[in-house]
Amino acid sequence: MKIWKDMVISTVISIMVAATMFVIAGVVFDLIGKGSFSFENYQFSKMALACVVTGLGFGVPSVLYRIESVPMALATVIQMGIGLAVYLFAALKVGWIPVQAGTVACICTIVGAIVLAFLIWIGFMAYNKSLADKINHALKN
């Protein structure tokens, strides 16, 4: 039961992170476009759904970190592999990867997404390590 609870919490956090990034990106593109950022054919709804799916792609596999028999490196490879695959699929479907802008723009976008995913992962790992250190320190005292 604890694994299910952890998976739900991780998934909700992942969806919130994805939604936050989606909103920030939307604001940036709106500012760059000087207020001409608009959607047609339910594009916003499709992007919002892709945001949730991306959050699920990163959140659900994060339960692997709670399973002691799965090494951290393997859990990371599986979680990032699934998360990035889901992101790439969703991004291609909703236009987050600018295929019309050419190969260089596509590669830059994909590399940027990978770097951002790992920066977020590093942030969560640093937070969890800090939390574990605080708990260990409190247990020693």
C-alpha cells in the first residue's frame, strides 16, 4: 500500500512540475510574441493533456526509487528513459518540438528538455538527500 501512496504522491508532484513549466513556457512565448500567442483547434487543451501525460511519464516510474532491490542507477535510467520517451512522444504530437524550424531547432529543443529533466532530477535528489541527512542527524541525537 505504501508503494501505491508514494507513486500517487510522486505522480501528483510530477504533474505539478510539468504544469508549472508549461505555464512558464506559455508566458515566455506570449512575451516573446508580444501578446500574439494564440491557439486553435483545441491546441491548448491538447498541450495541457500532454503536460499531464508527461507528468505521468516521469512520476509513475519514480516509484522505483522506493524499492530497495532496484539500484539507484537502474531506477534513474528507467525513470528518465520512460519519462523522456513519453515527453518526446507528447511533444511531437502537440508541437512542442518545432519540426517546421529544421533539424537544429529540433535537436536544441530535445537537448534542452533532456538537460531540464536532469536538472529537475538533481534538484529532487539533493532535496531527498538533505532530508535523509536531517533525519539521520535527528536519529543520532
